[in-house]
Amino acid sequence: MVDEIKVGMIGLDTSHTVAFTKMLNDPENPNYIPDARVTVAVPTFSEDVDSSVSRVEGFTQQLRDDYNVKIVDTVEEVCEETDAILLESVDGRRHLPEYRHVAKKGLPCFIDKPFTASLDDAKEIVRLSQENSARVFSSSSLRMVPDVRNIKDNPEMVGEIERVHVFSPASQESTNPGLFWYGVHGVEIIYTLMGAGCDSLMAVSEDSGDSIIAKWKDGRTATYSGTRLTRHDYGLVVHGTKGTKALVCNLKDIYVPLVKSVIEFFRGAKPPVPVETTLEMMAFIQAALDSNGEFVELEI
């Protein structure tokens, strides 16, 4: 029998906390994942982010009352009582200070999107992870939805990928500027399909959304449209050596592949997203902030 992993959760101000806990703590859930359980959590939140402060109380109550999760006062207590960490704080600014305690204990950790709200913070998390031999990875759920993975994992579908266009919602939050807040989902899709190796990009941000043209070192290109309009679709167009594929992503059971991969990672599997790739994505988002309509190089 496999020993049950005691999972600690940091940050209870995003709907992911309830969605993930349902899969791990409720055997009646159709997407139940056995052998791992959220046992303890700390309800950290950000007073200057409305979507954080307005939701933390309700999510905390759900975890405590519906899923028998012990609620504690500090990140340190969570780290002392668990085998692995889900760092779920919706505000990317909190990830570095909260991760310091996780790294010090050497615990494996999944950091939910956004990895951070700045490139400098991302670099420091990677440094702490390496210094403390603490395994870490981050990913958007969009990276692992079947519609995206099928194109990436089945070369016969379009052949070698030459060019991609991705669109996604890109709502804004001033404390997590640019694509760090929500457009990161679209950036994750781009990197799933293209892989690392972006050299430079040009970005324009308007009230209605964001537009990016990005060049890879091997000559391939990617474009991105982040919308702040009424619709909230995620989708892509992929051009390959054998054909073209266009689709709007099916978001049914969107969190299942992600949570399964997280638990496999906690059990020792290779991280599905190398932290070096995540660091480049943060550099991509920072370059988009710095572009102002001109091509700029990524700096990592």
C-alpha cells in the first residue's frame, strides 16, 4: 500500500483551493485522486487585492467544514506538519516570501500561477530551490488540457510546429502587472507548443487587450492576443510542416491533469515543466511589460 501524502496548502484566496481539495479529499468525487490528502492549510491573503480579501473567508470555511482540513495561523506550521506543499496564493507577490519557509524545510512544492509577479522574484525562488535542494515547479492548468497536449504529443497531427497563435483572457490587476496576473495562461500555452528559446518580442497593451509578436532563436514565431472583452475563450492556431490546427480549448475537468501531475511530482516524478522554462516565461512577461511597441530581448 502506498503511504498517503500529507499535503499542506498555503493561501486560501483562490477557487483552486477548493477545486484541488475536492479531488484529493473527497472519495465520492468522480475525479478523486487517492493516496494524497490536504491535511492542513493557512489562509494567507492580500488586503490590497479585492479578489483575494473578498474570497478567503469563504474558501477557508469550505476547506475546514466540508473537507476536514486543519486551519493554522502560519506558513511555518503548515511546513512542519506536511510532506509537500500546494502554494496557492492568488497574489504572485506573496509567493517568494511564502516559499522561503518551504525551501528551508526542503519540501517539494507546486506554485500555482502566476509563479511570481516579477522576474526578480522568480530568479530568487529558483535560487532558493537549488540552494536547499527543494524541488519546485509551476504550471497553468491550460498547459495540460488534452486539446493542447494532443497537438504537442502527437507530431503526426501538424508535423513540426513552425508558428503558433494563442488567445486567452488577460484581465488586469495592478499589483501583478501585465500578463503576470491572468495572461500567463496564454503564455503557458505558447511555451507548451513552442518550448523554450524565445529571443525577443514586441508587445502593445491597450484597454481592450494585449498583442504580442515573439521570435524564437531558431527562426520560429509566436503571436498572442490577450483580451479584456466580453468573451473568455482560450484557443490557438498551430501551423506545422504537415498541416494547420485551429481550436477553442475544451475546459471540462480542466484541473484534473494538473493535479494528477502535481501528485506524481510529489511522489518523486520529474517536474512536468522545468523550472528553467518557467523562469523564461517570467522573462517573456517582463519583456512584454518593457516593450512599449518596440522589439526587446528577453533577459534572464
